[in-house]
Amino acid sequence: MIKFGVLGPLEIHTSNGAYVPRGPKVRTVLALLVARRDQVVELGTIAEELWGARLPRRPMTTLRTHVYHLRAMLERDCPVPVGAGLLATMPSGYMLRAQAEQIDAEVFARTVDRGRAALGRGQASEAATLLHEALEMWRGPTLTNVPAGPVLSGYLTYLDELRLRTLELRIDADIMLGRHRELVPELRNLVAAHPLHEYFHLRLIEALRESGRRSEALAAYRALRALLVRELGIDPSPEVERLHSELLALQPAAAA
């Protein structure tokens, strides 16, 4: 079965390996059709995605040429040609006839849903396994080899936000399993990569505390507070402040 990969550079996966479609415009058309799998994508939407307001002299003719090359690629040039019927021509546009399991982003989203449900049931081990599995589907930043217009830009934002939320859920599951020490290096990297994402700071402080590193936890709190005041003019959230109060309450016992 042919599959489409968008969790990284755009790729087509066949039994003979991965194939990268040739031509930036062809990749844009394919990515747009994959993002709206099994839906008709209007001609105007494709044109806007390809050119924005700077349309070529004959946009519909040029658009159909790009679709022709895409169809030829799918039917003849792939290591395992998929044959006719995958790319359907409709009165108002085009449609990619594919199943959810053929799109890695949709498999990812379904796996995340299962992991979230397991976490909600208190089944932390199952949740951690599923969420780790979901995150391992990513091959890099989303669609790095595709020029993105307004529709694909929104799709990229959706996937990146879902990936970040999945990471949070996976960390929650690992914390429930008592993996605080193992999480500290990863959380330090996440704090550096997302300095204004308070969740990662909170979990770092918590992981340090549970690892018996209270002075480092207090230092992480002070760093967060200084950052928020400097960049946003706000104090940490009540949840962070509660954790800070608990750390202060633990100090005398630690000193003793």
C-alpha cells in the first residue's frame, strides 16, 4: 500500500522505499491534497496555495499542468506505481482518494487519541508507550521541502501544536510512572527550546524536586520568574507558585 509522509519532508512510501516528488509546485499540490484527503480541493484554493495574489498569465492551464505531472508521477514514476484512480478529477477541483492509514499525520493523531484516553483512565504505562510511539513517527520539521501557502501554513501550525501537546501528555505519563530523573535532561532542553512555554518549566521544577535536587529546583523557579517578568511583565502561574511554596516548605527539613 502506498503511504504519504508529511511528518517531516514530504515523501511517498512504497514497498521499495521512500520517494520524494520532484518539483516544488508538484509537492505543494500533493501536500494540499494529502492534508485534505478524500475531500475535493477547489481549483481556486489550489491556485491561492501555489501563487497567492501573484497569479500567472493562465493560472488554470498552469495548474492543470502541475496536476498532470503529479498524476504521471503517481502512476508511472513512483518506485511502485499506484495506478489510475488515486488522484480524481472533479468538476470543481481535485481529490486524493486515500484512507486514513495511508497518511502518517492521521495515524499519528489517532495514536495520540488512544494515548490520551489511556492516560485519562489512569493507565500510565500504556499511555506512555502509545505517546512515545506517536512521537517517533516524526522524521523532522513538518513539510520542510514544500513551499506553503495559507492553507498549508494552517495545517503545519495544527500539526506542530498537536506534536507539542503530545509531548506534554507523554511527559505527564512518564511523571506518573516516576521517571523524574530520566526526564531532567530532556526538560532542560525543552525549556531552552521553548523558553516561554511555562509547562516545561513547571515539569522541570517538579522533576528536580522529586529527584532530590531542591536547590536546583528553586534556581529553575527563579529563572522562570525572572524570564516572565522581563519578557511579559507577569508572574508565574498559580500552579508554579504552589510548587514554589512546597519547595520552600521543604527547605528546613532538607537543611536538617
